Amino acid sequence: MRVIEKIDEMKQLRQQLTEAVGFVPTMGYFHDGHLALVKRARAENRWVIVSIFVNPTQFGPQEDFNAYPRDPQRDLALLEKEKANIVFMPLADEMYPAGFNSWVEVKKVTERLEGASRPGHLTGVTTVVAKLFNIVQPTRAYFGQKDAQQVIVVKKMVADLNMNLEIVTVPTVREPDGLAMSSRNTYLNPQQRQAATVLYKSLNLAQQLWSQGEKDAQKIRQEMTQLIQKQPLATIDYVSIADADTLDELDTVRPPALVSLAVRIGSTRLIDNIVLQ
Ligand code: AMP
């Protein structure tokens, strides 16, 4: 496994790879969710490239960029085990040198959900992902369903800008009690960790109501909201039932509908989602 920090070196090495390249962009601090993406890339491509880059432009000024957990040595050991071929770990100064002034912005689908709650976040994501795609030139890139809006936005960018790769979505990996794996779960103390199960419980409630024939989206949002409000450590940012393509909020549930939510447990903001089929 090669570890590369310099953009030019990554580009040069890429030129030598003739067969399929699977690419997994990450911010590191791996859990089994990240590793599911790497395993899928490993199964489908001759070469697997993983990037580890805590991207400053996708964090708001009041967000946790500095506190974001990092453990590159552990990450590299895990990638070695998964038989990744190349790890690309650029420095922020090289990705964003002085005078950097170009942004990739997807409109419309970025106006809601995470885009509404975290101004600039998704533009930071599309900009870094476009840069990484240009450097790595993958055949396929792997993203987690955990960040559902991110996948929708990246797919739209790839289609609109005629980028020459396939985007593969990998199902959300969960803890045994249903909590979606996330690097940010490490911020939770034991009491908060227990409270955080309310996200998945509320998604299950939505699934159950839908399976029983409930089609009134507002009714389902209300039931979810009431369940979360019973948890004293939880503060709702949003509870959404939206068209899975446009992210327009629905009055009547039409499958596939994306049920997604953002909830603060203490000061830790967690997101999760399911798709009603
Ligand atoms: P991050 O390091 O948080 O930027 O995540 C890197 C990639 O891993 C993104 O495509 C995420 O959607 C994906 N990911 C994060 N958590 C999970 C999870 N629990 N299950 C599946 N994919 C995940």
C-alpha cells in the first residue's frame, strides 16, 4: 500500500493505472461504515484508492473542524488489512493554496435539509469531491447512504458537469442498537450515546406507519417529532419526508420517499435517514 501526500505524485501514479480504479473519499477516523465502502470498492475494481482529508471548506465557522477526531496511523493499519492500494492524504495548504478561489456549486437540491441547516457545507463537499475526482480520475467512486443528500448532490454534479465516472451508493452501517455509525459518535458520553438511539427509533416508527398504510407525510413527521421530543437530551434540527430525487417535502408519501432527520444530542449533531419504498 502506497501513502501519498502530494497532488502531483498522485496524478503521476494514476497515469500508470490502466484498469478500473475504485475511489473512496473520506475524512478518516474509520469505523465499519467507511470500511464497507472500501470493501465494496475492493470487490469491484483492480485498484482501490482511499483519500483521507478533513476538508476545511465543508465546516462552518462555528463547527467542529479543529475538534474533528483524527487517527491516521490506525486508519492506515485498517486500510492495509482491507487491501487498499493507495491512500491519498493531501495537506490542506496544498488543496487550498493562498489565492484559491473556485467553487463547484449545485443549486436547488442543496437548498434544503443539510444545505439549509449548514450554509456552505455542500458547496465545500462538491468542491473538494470535484478536486479529488480530477486528481484521482476514478472509474467508480463510493459514497454512503448515511449522507443521503450528499449522494444526491454528488450524482447531480457528475451528471451536470459530464464527469466520467460512476457513483456507487453503499447502505448505511449501523451499531447493534441501530445507531448509524459516525465518527462524531465518539463525542457522545454514555448517557448521550443511549439517547442517540432515538434517531433510528423515529425512522423505524416512520417505516412502521408507512407499512401500516399511513400516507399522510405530516402525520408521520408529527409522530416522529413527538417520539424524539420525549428524549430530554435531544433537540430536533429537522425531520423531513421528501421526494428522494428532488428533496421537495411531500404532503402525501409517494415512494421512493427519503425520511431524514438531523438531531442534536447535547452539542453533537447527528443525521440519519431511510428510504420508504
Ligand atoms: P466521512 O469520513 O464522514 O466524510 O465519510 C466518508 C464516507 O463514508 C461518506 O461517503 C459517508 O457517507 C460514508 N459513511 C459514513 N458513515 C457511514 C455509515 N454508517 N454507513 C455507510 N457509509 C458511511
